[in-house]
Amino acid sequence: MMKEMEAVSNFCGMTAALLFIVANAYYPARLIAKKFKPWSQDTVLFFRQYLKAHITLNLLALLALILHGHYAEERNIFLTLSFIASVALTIEGMLMHYRVVPGMQRHLRLLHTQQALFTIWIVLIIAGHAVI
Ligand code: HEM
Ligand code: HEM
């Protein structure tokens, strides 16, 4: 039984990692594309589509992550914090995308696209798994 749970956890961990990588390559892609402004109509369209993928794939990744964490045999403070950061980023993204609190758009955008938060999130994931 333990073995099956570990297999489910590992599969979901790999799935979450893959989805997160494809979803959030959106960020470096935009940083690079920023250097080639003004954008062509094609580039504008590409990023409009990629934003949709960013949202859908991050939501799917969070589902996989919940299963991964639930069935994982161990955890530590870094992994717990990495999970909390993932949920926080998702909530910010949702609030921003669906304009739940119109007066907070600018703040949410600043928070969600914060390079420091993004870096901390990645460091927590790596550190958490490194000390297991
Ligand atoms: C935040 C994003 C996370 C990602 C992308 C992620 C990804 C992964 C991946 C790819 C693996 C390797 C699976 C394999 O060996 O086939 C793994 C292992 C593992 N993860 Fe995560 N994980 C995350 C968060 C978490 C959290 C929050 C926990 C704890 C609740 C956790 C606990 C574990 C454990 C215990 C292992 C097995 C460690 C080992 O075999 O060395 N992970 N994770
Ligand atoms: C762990 C999950 C997530 C991470 C790490 C993440 C990270 C990021 C980053 C770094 C950017 C900035 C890209 C840029 O420079 O324009 C961004 C943009 C964005 N994200 Fe996320 N995101 C996540 C999940 C979500 C979710 C779940 C949603 C919506 C439901 C979302 C909605 C958005 C939107 C709307 C933008 C575009 C902001 C704009 O350019 O106006 N994000 N995200």
C-alpha cells in the first residue's frame, strides 16, 4: 500500500513539475520578448494565447500538486512553504484575472509578477526536496 501511494505521489510530482515549467516559461519568454518591442501582431497574439495556457496549466499543476503533497511520505518546512506559495500565487492570479476586487488590480499585478516572489518559490521547491 505504501508503495502505491508513493508511486501516485511521484507521478503527480512529475506531472506538477512539467505543467509548472511549461506554464511559467511564460515569464522568461516575456522578459526576452520585451527586448524586441514594438511587437508584431503575431507576437501580441502569441502572448495572448500563452497567457491562457499560463492560467490553465498552472491550475492543473496545482491539482497535481495537492495530490503529490497529500500522498507524499515526508515533508519539511520548505516544502510546506512552497505549497503555501503555490496556493498564494494561484489565488493572486485568479483574483487578478477575474477582476474580483477592481480596486486592487494594480497591487495584485505587482505582487503576482514580482520577480523576488517567483525566485523564492523556485528556491523553496528545490531546497525542500534537497533536504529530504
Ligand atoms: C511546489 C511544487 C512541487 C513540485 C514541482 C514537486 C515535484 C516533485 C518531483 C518531480 C519529485 C520526484 C518524483 C519522482 O521521484 O518520480 C518530487 C518528490 C517528492 N516530493 Fe515534491 N514537489 C513539489 C512540492 C512538494 C510538497 C509541497 C511536498 C510535501 C508535502 C513534496 C514532497 C515530496 C516528497 C516526499 C518526494 C519524494 C522525495 C524523494 O524521493 O527524494 N513535494 N517532488
Ligand atoms: C504557481 C502558479 C503561478 C505562477 C508562479 C505565476 C507567475 C506569473 C508571473 C511571473 C507572471 C508575470 C509575467 C509577465 O512578466 O507578464 C504572471 C502573469 C500572469 N499570471 Fe500568473 N502565475 C501563476 C498562476 C496563475 C494563475 C492560476 C492565474 C489565473 C487564474 C494567473 C494569471 C496571470 C495573469 C492574468 C498574468 C498576466 C499579467 C499581465 O501581464 O497583465 N497566474 N504569472
